[in-house]
Amino acid sequence: SIEKYKELIDDTGLMNEVTTADWNEQTIASWRHSVWVGVYDPRGFIFKPNKYLKCVRDGYCLERMHRAFDRGLMQYGMFAVTKKE
């Protein structure tokens, strides 16, 4: 989890205070949006038959990632920290 990584960074003693943020809410829509971009503009898919399997696999993986973020199984976070002088 984001908090566990924060604790690991803090425990090193090499860094100043760590700031974290959970960005799940801000990024959740982008997972499905990236699939729909390909649906709305399928030129890259239609004109490259050798990429059909890759496109289907990527769409499947992005949907699975969306569900994992939505259910709390995955987190998308941010860390901001500076090294101690």
C-alpha cells in the first residue's frame, strides 16, 4: 500500500518528510477511456491486421486494471520527498 511504502522511506532516515497522495479517483476513468479511444478511432486496428491480437489483449488488460483499481486491489499513488542534506 501507499502508506507502507511511505513507512519504508521514512525508516531509511535518508529522506525528509514524505508526502503521499492516492490518485485512484483522479485516474480511474482513464483506464476505460484509453480502450474507447481505440474503439472510436479504429484506423490503427483496421489497417494493421498483425496487431489484432495485441489490441484485444491490451483492451482486456486495461479493463482488468480498471476493475482492480475500482475494487481497491490496486492503488495509483504519488510520493514526493527530498533527500536530507
